[in-house]
Amino acid sequence: MRELVFATPPQKLMIRRDLRLVQELDLARQANRLTIGRSKRCSIQLDDWDVAPIHATLEQFDDGWHLRDAGSERGLRVNGHKTAHAILAPGDVVDIRPFAMNLLGAGDDSNATTPKDSSLHLSHSGVTATLVREAPDSGNVIRQRLDDLYALSRLILARKDNGSFWQIMHAALQRCLAADRCVLVGVDPAGGLYRLAPRARPSAVDSPLGVSLSVLSDTVRAGKGMLVEHVGSDMRYAAAQSLVDHRSGSVICVPVMVNGHSRAVVYADRQVSRVPFQPGDLDFAMAAVDLAASAVSMDELQAKTRELSRVRGRIEAGREMQEMMLPSPLPQPTWGEVAALNVPADQMSGDIYDVLIDSKGRFVVSLADVSGKGVPAAFGTAIVQSSFRQAVSDHEDLRAAVRSINGTLDKSLPPGCFATMVICRFSQDGSEVEIANAGHHAPLWLTGDEIEAYPQSIAIALGIVPDWPDDIVRKQLSSERVLVLSSDGVTEATNAESAEYGLSRLSACVRGCGDDSAESIAGRITEDVQRFSGRDEFDDDLTLVIVKWSGSA
């Protein structure tokens, strides 16, 4: 077995919050001076309002890493003691609540220096001094154990931060087990071991606390508690020289298992002169550690829930911003009416519509569908709408306006993202329309009782090539009754047999709307798509723009 020793100066910084490892830094790869605080400009950011913008500094000198308080209101603690300046050593624990930072040495079990069974050398803790009590009478063992567990559960529930939690567990377990020595050893993601409970600086008279790496490794590997009643007679560890060197008489070792992985190990021993541990002691230690594991699991679940809530809040805020981008109320043409709706398939939509009257009194409608889903597509819709409004304002020629939109999207959309878009600009009296169709399916025109998809030709989508190479078309309007612009969330909606809704069903629905208002037509199309798919929710964003001419009612 090889020896696990800590090197100086410390090379790793393990940062925890609410019992969770949130960051691990290799200090050998960092600058010689680090700032610690809430500000994003800090080298080590601790994102909590209880942490000052610049809370402390960590600077390396010849004699080690110097930690200094930067004038924070709440201050900091090293190994449980409030301080403004400390020279850190491997194993020290820094509390900047609610965060706890463990400073570790660079060595791990790959740094072999001896062929003997080795031990993890940790200084005796002056913070969690040994509290010895007499073993209870046999008749009161169960009651005492229940009382101990009750007390431990109250301590766990009353924890305030990461550091105090493990310190409480350390002291309480040592007292409840009547152990001569007890240590909590953390297990990092790479399998390395380090002192988890806060400790005080060792004094000259402190003796090292030896922990058998053989016992620890077996416990972590097995994932269950281990009892060595008599070290001298347990053949499993007959070659474990460290158990002899440390005068261990009886050992209990229990892993803190969270989600099937060892996060920490409780190691307690009694010297030869003491009564050996019994199976009941192991059962108690396992029950107590289960409480700790439950606390860790609960905190991690709560942290995930909080993060999910924050993400949901950001998504909801994004959706609210999208809704604010949509024109409301819709401007109406003098010769008819317009209605529009957008039903996102997810929290945020990749579709966008717009309705405006330009500086010459011409009525303009557009509908765009950005490729992809979620936040990137929603980000794209904002670019599409802002570039559309700017281009329509800047360019008299509609083709020049579309080319301007394309240029903006080509530069601004995320890689691999593009947009299909259809724009219709009507003359002031609604008798003529210019149509730019960039990769979208054809608009539907209801004339009398006939439905026409026009224009049939589909140009290239926007944001794919630097210059939009296609042209616009013009259409004279005489007896048109309704125009329907729709996204592919309408035409490509599928049912249980994977059949698509399609333009033919959409045409039949529009034809059946008769003399309904524009708003009623939009509602009836949505209901028809829902009936066809058999679902209330859509697989893709559903967006409609309905233009209806007056006199066609």
C-alpha cells in the first residue's frame, strides 16, 4: 500500500455550498494573487448576497498562501476561528458563509513513498476536541442510541452552513460512539481523500491522527460500513502496519453514500485499552451517517429545484419579452381587418409575426419561422423582427428591404440557424400586394369560394447566403376575401397515424369559415388542427396571420 501525504503549499481548492461541491480549482494553474467575492470580476466567484463583492484575497508567497479579509462586513473564518489574515496550510478549512473551502495538498495516493500499508496523516482537531462519556449499561443501550439519533437529527436539521454541519457530525459521532479518535474524510470526484471536518492548527503537542488507507479503501469500494472489533485478530488487516503504528484496537468505518457514490467516510477507533466496538455501534454509526447522507441528498435536490426554478423564471421572462415584441393592438387597414396569434410549442417560440403601417400608409404583414427550438430560436425571432422593422423603414423597394434583413441575419443568427419568412405589403387601398417569400410555404388566398396558394415558387430562406438572390412578386386584388399566412406548426401538425394536416386541410377549413371575422377564422383553424392531431398541445409553434377584406362579410 502506498502512502497518502499532503504536499505544501496546497494545490487544490474544493469549494462547497450547502454540502455540495460547486467548484474545484487547481491552484498550481492559477495566478499568484486571487480575489474572492460575489463580483463576476473576482478570480473565485461566490454567488451569494451574503458574500461581499470583493470579500477576500488569496496570495502566494514563499511561506505559503496568505488569505486576507478585504474589509467584508461578515468576515471569514479559518478552521472555525474568525480572522482577518491567515497563512493557510494543507487541510485548512475556510468559511465564507454559506461557502466552505477546503485547501488540499497536491499529493494523492499516486505519490508512493513506502511499501507498507500507509495512513492518511491528519492533525488532531482542536476545534472538535474529544468528548468521552462512559458506555451506558446494557439495558439502556437502545434507549441511549435512540436519544443520540434524535439529537443528531435535530443538529442536522438545524445546520446553518457546510462547515458547521460536518463539524457537528464529527463531534457528535465521536461522543456518541465513545471513540478515542474520529475523523470525517472527504472523497473527491477523482477518488482522492482529504479532511472534511474543520480543524484547528496543530500545536507542538498535537499527535497525528492516523487513518488506515486499507480500511478506508475497502469501505469506499464496498459502499457499506465496516467493523474491525479486534485489529490484532482480524486477518483481513494482518498486514496493515498502520493499524499497529497508530495503536488502533477497534475500528468502525462507514461511507456517506449519496446517489450510489461515496461522498465521505466516517472513521472512528478505540485504542487497545478501550472496550472494542460492537455490532450495535456499527448499526448506530450507519443510521447516523444515513441521516447525513439524507441531508446531502435533500440539499442537492433543493439546489436543483432552485436552479430549475431560476431557469423557469428566465424562460418565463423571455416569453413575456417575446409577447411584448408582438404588436398590440394590431394596426388595422382602412379596407379590412387583421388578426394574428402565436401558440408556442415550448415555453419560448421560434415564430414571430408583425403588422405595421409604413410611412406611406401601406399595410404590411409578415410571418417568420426561425430554425431550431428554445432559447436560440427565440433569440433569432428578436433579430428577425428588429431587422424587419428597420429594413421596411429604410428601403422603399421591398426586395432591397429583404436583402437588408438577410444581411443582418447572415451576420447575427447563431451558426446553422436560418429563418423562413413571408412579407406582404399592400397598397393603400388594398387593391395590390407585393409578396416576398423567403423559403416559406405559400400564403393562401380565398377568392369567392376558391382557394389559391400563391406564389407557388419558394425562394431561398434568409441567413443562409450573404446576398438574397431572389425577387418579389406582385398580385392584383379584386375579389379576394381572405389571406392566410401560417407557420409549419399548422401544415406539418401530425395525428396518431403520423399523417400531416397539410395545405389541403387548411384550405378546406378556411373555405368553411364563410364570412367569419379574421379573429374567428384564426380560432377555427387552431381548433381544427387540435382536432386533427388529437392533442391540446402542439409539437411545433403554431402561428397565424389572417387578413380579411371589408365587403367580403
